[in-house]
Amino acid sequence: MIVGIPRETFPGETRVALNPASIPVLAKAGIEVRVQSGAGVAAGFPDSQYVEKGAKVVPTRDEVFTADVILQVRAAGANPQAGKADLPKLSPGKIVIGLCDPLGQPKANQEFAATGAMLFGLELLPRITRAQSMDVLSSQATIAGYRAVLLAAQELPRIFPMLITAAGTLNSAKVFIVGAGVAGLQAIATARRLGAAVSAYDVRPAAKEQITSLGGKVVEMPLDTAASEGKGGYAQAQDEAANKKQQEFMVKPVAGSDVVITTAAVPGQKSPVIVTKQAVEGMVPGSVIIDLAAERGGNCELTQAGQRIVHNGVTILGPLNLSAEIPQHASQMYAKNISTFLLNLVKDKQVQINMEDEIIRDTLVARDGKIVCARIQQLL
């Protein structure tokens, strides 16, 4: 069986689906790896490292796509424009595995399905113990949460830690994290390591213990959160009345913070607006907001995806694809996730689609020319 690793074509994407260290693991399972020349360069993995580990480096994209299985960071709906150039290279019997934004870009995935190739969307992995080592969303969110704090520290016109010096005492920066999922928890840990005073809020009651364990102070809000957590531990969309109350209660902790990092997201839906224009205007000039939910509209009312906005002296960043800004470790983690997923598919050196396996069944997006995922069918 042959696996192909093409160079990513999404603008600004520096990650690669497989790092050189993953090659021997696949080779033990009888899998040959072909890598498009230059695929790993942006992540710090030159062609020579792939060759040393036993992969074959090929000069063209067409050669990579002759493989039985294609591993990508961004496929189909996760690369809806540039990815169209790859559709003629696909055919029945070929398998593509990667991020494909199945719930956000259902029509792009439908176009992929028309090729007859099989598509697995790693965003759809079930939150079960056996799938933890394949969880690309968690691994990439870890990198994004870390990077968000570094961005905030760079923008803030003061330092994070408290310092007592001969020139006087410098008070620690106050950092407020909204959303204590994987990205939020990593942001809490990173801000604490930099010496900030950290507080955090999450609509899910179960998150309080995790915030406290990392040294953060839990911000309490008198809201009914009984239905706030959906399947797999993800936050669930709240009704309009609950969102309105949340926005009102958020004004005070936001105003008292030097840095606000928002991470709240609901899978497949527009990000909830949590920080209003009024809340931003309550912050002191020089304060910073990093909105990790910018790609889905943003948690801050004033966020513009991919832009740097200054409103009343407050800097608001809506970064996109933060994981790609630390591509080497992001690719290392992604490679571990995707290679573990692939090995779960392979039996006796061949891919076997066992629909009794929850991991395979839940992540299968397209097969035999059709969208087979019920969630995507509903959206279409």
C-alpha cells in the first residue's frame, strides 16, 4: 500500500501531514510513503530527512496522487478554493484523510464526493478514549492556545509578570480567558508560566476544576448552565436570552483585564458573540483582545477575521490558522494523530472499512460518489 503526502496549497499553510519521524512507524505496517518535494520545508523538514527515514520523494503533485491513500492537513472543504485543482486527480478507490471542515463547508465536500473518492474528516472523530491519540482538533488547539498568549504578550504595552525593582513595583498583567476547552486551558497554563494573574470562564460547569488546577481563578456567572455541554464534552449553543445575560455579565471581568483571549466555539455553527462593543469600550487603552474564534465570526463583536483592529485604544486581533505559525511541533502532533488513524484503518497491509468501528463510521464523509455522513446530509 502506498501513502502520498502532497504539499499543502491553502494560503499560508505551513504544516505538513506527516513528519519524517512517522515514516518508520508506517513502514513497519508495510506502508510505503511518497512525499512531494518541498512538502515539509516550511515546517522545518527538508526532503533529505524524509529520504533518510525511508520515504520516496517525488517531484510532482501528480505522482503523489497516484498513491492509494492521500494524507493532508487541509482537504476538500478545509481548502475550498486551491483544493479544487486536486479534484481531477481523484477517482473511485482512492482515499483522502485530513481536515475537511465537514460542517462548515458541506457543499465543498459534496464536490469532493462527486469524484468517487473516499474522504475521512478528522474533525468528526468521536470523543472516546480510543480516539484520543488521533484527536487533531485537540493537538492543534494546544498550539493555538499557546501561540495566542505570545501574541498578546507582544501586543501588550506592559510585561506579564510582577517585578519588584529599584525603580518600583510592576504589577502583573491581568489575563482573562473565555472558554476553557483545550485552547483555553493551554492559554491559562502559558499565561501563568509568563507570570500573569489569570482568570477564566466557561459555560460548562465541568470546566471549573480544570481552570483551578492550572492556577486560574474561576469567574462565576449566575446562569443556568445545565444544558451547556453537548456530545463529547463540546459546548452547546445557548438560546438568545442566555447569550444576552452572558454578554451583560461579561462586561465587568472584561473591563478589569489587560488581556482577553476568547476561544468559545460550537462545532459547525457561528461562534457566539460574548464580548460586546460595550465591553470593549470599558477596557483601558493599551488592552488586547485575541479572538481565536475569528474564523467562525468571532466571540468579540468587533473582531474582523485575519485583521488587527484598534477601537478606543484597545487592540483586537482575529488570527486565523494560528497552529501554522508554529508548524514544526504542530506538524509533529498532527502526524502522530493522522498516522494512528491510518493504522486503525489498515489490516494486513490493506485498508479495511469496518463500519462497526465507531471511529471509522463517524469520520467517513464521502463514499461511492455520495456524502454518507448524516450530519452533513442535514446541512445540505
